[in-house]
Amino acid sequence: MIDVNGEQTFYVYNQAVDMRKSIDGLSYLVCEVLEGTPQSGGVYLFHNKALDKVKLLYWDKNGFVLHYKRLEKGKFKLKRKADSPDEFSISKQQLTWLLAGLDFNLMDEFKDLDYSNYY
């Protein structure tokens, strides 16, 4: 799993990407299409049209890191919508669920319980 320090923002690019793109091509998408900065500390997730491959791009201290995952069976549970913005953000837990093959939209994290008024 990604070992990142501090609070990370995880961005999902909402369009299919040619998986032949490497660090330079994906960085170009971050800069020109998403109008972001790859060195900002965010983690960018890209997927192919078939939704069986994803790449994660982020900056780590002195260079880029590119993670690639290909599913042998099944698809990643990403719902592309034509009217959606070019990107949306997810939490680290949602990213973990997504990479595990789960539909993070159906998953719900436990809410913090407040026992201050228990008695």
C-alpha cells in the first residue's frame, strides 16, 4: 500500500486513460487538464476504459512514484459519469477498499461514537 506521510488527498481522474502513459504523460494530465501540481502532495488515480487497470501517481520527497495494479478478473468499482467533473476526491480508506475490489460507494466507515452523555 502507499506509504505517504501526513494528510493526503486522493484524487480520481474521471476519464479513461491510455495505460501506456507513464509518469510524464500522467503528470501532464494533472497539470494541464486538472490544473493541479503533481508535487502538491496529492495522490492521483487513473484508470483505463475497461476498469481493470489503475495507476497511482504521487510525489515522494525527491521523485515521482507510480503504482500500477491490474485485475486478472473483475473490474474496479468506479462509476464514470459524463456530466461529472474531471476529478473527485476520496479518502484513504475508500482508496484501500477500491484497490481491494470493493465498491467504496456502498461501504460506509463507522461513525465516531459520542459517550459524553451516556449517563
